[in-house]
Amino acid sequence: MQKEYTVHSYTFPFGEPGTDECTLKMVAARAKSKGISEEQAAKTMLGGELFKQWKKAKESVTA
């Protein structure tokens, strides 16, 4: 079972906040719930540097 983290009274079921794993899971969940691509979800959720970090993490997972 994955550990949940609580930050500012919000429980993150995606792993430790700030990690690539958490970001990838969070973006994937948003994309699925909105019916959009993960890249579209990442663009709307993440700003400049975070989007670049997400894209790099996504490429390393799929490589």
C-alpha cells in the first residue's frame, strides 16, 4: 500500500509531493478525469519549469 502525504490539509494519494512520481500520477489523474491528454493537463496544471520537469520525467519513464 502506498503511503499518503498530507500537506495543508490536502491528502496526496499520489506519493510524496514534489517528486517526479507524484507529478506524473497527479497529471495522469487530471487528464483522465477531464478527458484530455496528459500533455494538455500538464500545461494547465504546471508552470514553465515544472512543465519542463514533467516532460523530462515522462520521457524517462517511456524510454
